Amino acid sequence: MDYRQQAASGPPAGSGSGGGGGAGTEASCSAQPAAPSPSRRGLLAGVTVGGLYAVAGRSLAAADAAADAAVSAAGDGGGGAALDLLQRQLDQRLTEFTLPNGLRFLVYQRHAAPIVSFHTYADVGAFDEVDGQTGLAHLLEHMAFKGTPRVGTRDYRREAVLLDSLDEVFYSLQEAGGPREVQRLQQQLAALQKEAAELSIANAYGALVSQEGGVGLNAATSHDATKYYVSLPANKAELFFALESERFRAPVFRELYSEKAVVFEERRLRVDNSPLGPFSEQFALRSLGNNYRRPVIGFPEDLERLGRREVAAFHQQHYGPRSLTIAVAGDIRPSEVRRLAEKYFGGWEQPASSLQPSACAASTGSGSGSGGGGAASAAAGAAAQREGLATPATPRSEWEYRAASLAGPAVMHAYFRPCINSPDAVPLDLASDILSGSRSSRLYRSLVLSGKALAASTYSSYPAEKFPSHFVCYAVPPKGSTLNHMDEQLSAEVAALAGGGPTADELRRYKKAARVELLGALGSNSATAAALASYQVLTGDWANVLRDLRRIEGLGGGEVRDAAARWLQPSNVFKGFILSA
């Protein structure tokens, strides 16, 4: 069946609402300190699809299930065995190809169940917005679920005229003079919105996916990327290609002005009315010198001004085929993926106004060796300059922010760190685990169990990792203690790691935990697709998932110590003091 025809007809009357809505959880990263986005493990847990395997299909499924179990078991034991098995598995199962227009596909075969997961990684996020138009990437993510000229409309010709009229009134409202004119235009805008709504089919995109057995339809926007994902029965794979190609090649930004109200409410919930939200937003503005300083969800005054012209221009600039990587994992053959990719995406040309996705280049700095912490500290200034850190323009003497919050009291140390492609990225991740990765971590044992802190945690890359960002340490003092005392204790724990490095037992324990976590991220179709796409775009090669695993296995205590000494030092930190409201 050609799903172009089904997409054009839309869902039948009375069909259920779709699974997605575009309000991705990662858009809340500005609201509070957050760990890197969790993999969507278990997305398909409990999902069954009707139909019987052929004999050959059962044999292939059994082989895949046995291979997955072998990798998982090896991950609990020796790291080398797990990596060797995973290497062979990836070599056998993964195929990659790129269409002439630059759109890249990664295909991971796993025939254990007749399900396929799709993960579209758009290499565009809030970092790519210009000042005055914050929130565009997140708003566009919402719009990606609103349909096309053929999906989500009852009469697109009539609807298109109304959408143009809506734009005209909206931009007139931005320049309106007196209150009478504003009131007149607001009434006109509301009337046009009501008329346009009568011609649209709400949630048509999600309903179409849902009625064909799709689950997990959603999306998420971060500073670094916008990700769209869904899982479908294997025999419905073509539906994904039909819908995905049309929503990126010919989107209709219907319901834009009413959807902005949804975004405003989301901002009120996750930032304005969040105990830590206002403090975190102001802290980022003061402590970061690159575009990570701005909230993913946008500033209210910017959101007010955004109309269809701005959304369309941002889409043209950042949503060409070269900006997308689509990872496919599950019960499908690479030849079938290539056929469908050429059928639905082959005629898509890169827009003339598109911009090249930006990237953090691999560092030339040394992130290895076991030299003394003092030597590493002495070289920190040159390393920081080489890495292009996100330090603010303010003098170092002003690297501090104090403000009252309902989340107070608390202390936040934001050390400036290099991006994901730095040789020090993996050692810093391990340093974060050693400080707060479990109940046996240093901050938990030294501060929380001893009663010196109510809570303590670290975040190795905050708010994101594609570009230089923060390594954050966060602690809440107990009643009767002071912020200054908490500050000193937190600094002392970080200094101890930077000066002496991890113990052999800590290194062994956290290597295993990191290995199990990374291998676990490849345990389901959806998580595998997400991990492969992320590694491909952020590091330039999906195979770097194995590079990181091998790097973790071979990491020495001196490397962790030196990385900590280079970046986690008093001259390289912006401090936040959250006072009681």
C-alpha cells in the first residue's frame, strides 16, 4: 500500500487521539539542575503485536535474543568480553547509508519481535536560535505534530487563506497603537482562530499513528537537538516514512497562535512557578558566555513576538536533509529501509537558505596521562583557552550569584568544562559518578550520611554537552548550618578528588556501573536508535559508543585526577548561593 494515499485521507471519523504532542521533557532543562536525558528504556515493554512468525522468523528472533542476552551477561562480568561481543553484534547488525541530499540513515537489525523503532535526530536546538527569538526550536517541535496540507485538514485551500489572514492580523497587532485598535485586532484574531479550527482535524497526526499500532509517539527539545521518536509494528514501517517526510518537507503551522498559549503555560509550570526555576534561569544568564545561557522554552517577551514568519524561516534554515539523522532499530531489513528512504526522501533538496549545523570540534588538549595534579592545575589556563570555554564576559571577581528562592538554601558550583569531544569528557563523566553516582559515592558518604548536607549531587554536563558547558556540584545544607560552610565542604570534596584521584575500588566500581549503563542503553529498539543517532551527530560517528566504552575500560586513576585538576578548581568556577525565600 502507498501510504501517501492514506496520509492524504487522514484518520477516520471518531478515531482516538494520538500519542504525541511535542511537549518534550527535555524542554524543562532550564527549570532545575538536571542529569543528562535518560534513555527511553522499556518503551515497548508489554507491547504485543498480532500475527505469527514464520519458521525462519522464529529462528532469527531466537538468535537475536540470545545474542542480546550474551552481551548483557558479559557486561555484568569482564568488560573486555562484553565489548568484543558488542563489537561483533554491531558489525553484523548495523548498516548505514546517506542519501545524495545528505540525509543519513542508521539501521540496526533486531528481529526478536515484529516491532521497529524510529528516532529522527534533528541537529538543531535552542543553542541555534538568535537573540530575540528564543523558544523557536521548542515551538517548532510542537508544530511538527500539527499536520501537513493533507494531514489534519478538512479543506486546505480554505484553511490556507485563513492562516494567511491570521498572520496578517497577528503582525498588525504587534504594531498596534491605542487600546481600541489592540482590542479590535484581538477580537479579529480570536474570530479567525475559531474559523480556522473548524477546518482543521485536531490530533490527526497522532491519531493516524495510533490507529496503525504506533506507540511512544513524542518529541523533545534541548539546547543541542530536537528529537522525534515512535515505534510501529514492522509491517507498518512505510507509514513512518510517509508521515515523516511530509511533516518535514511540507509542514503546515496550523494552530500556531493557540499553541503559543500552551507553551506559555508550560513555561509558567516549569520555570516561573518552579521553586528553583527563576534562580536557575538567572544563574545561567550570568554564568554562561555562550547560547546555553538562554532557556530552551524561551523568554516570555520573545515568545510573544514569534509568528508564522519566524517559525517558517527557522524551519527553512535548520530542517534541511543534511540536518537530520534517522536511526531505525528493530525487525526490518536495511534494503527495505533504503527503498523507503529513496521513495519518500529522495526528492527532497536542501533549502537554499539552510544553515550548516554547528559542531564542537574535537579538542587538541591532552586528556590522558598520569602526571601530578599540580602540573595539571598549572596548565589549566592554557587548556581553558584552547578549549574555548563558555566563561562569561564578567570579571572573575564577579563570578557569583546570590538570590532568594523557595528551593533555598542551597549551594551550586558550576565549573567550566569542555564539550563532549574533548579527551577529558569521559574522565569528567567518571569523576561525576565518583562524586555522586550512587549511595557509595563520596558526596553521599561524606556529606549526606554524616549529616553535613541534606542532599548533594553532580551533573557532568549542564545544561548540555555539544558545546562547552558546566560541570555542576549542588548541595543543600542542614538546618543550623550556613551556606558558606556548605560551600567550603563541597569545595573540599572536589579538591580531594582533584588532588588524589579515585581509589582503585572506586575506579573498578564506577567503571562497571558506566559499562552496564551504556550497554543497557542498547538493550531495546528505542534506546538503541536514540543512542546511535546521538553518538553519530554529537561525536561524528555512531561507533564512538564503543570508543567511549573502551576508553572507560582503559581509564587510569591518574587520568580522572588530572581531568578533575584541570577543570574542577577554584579559579574555574562560578558559584550560586540560593538563599531561603
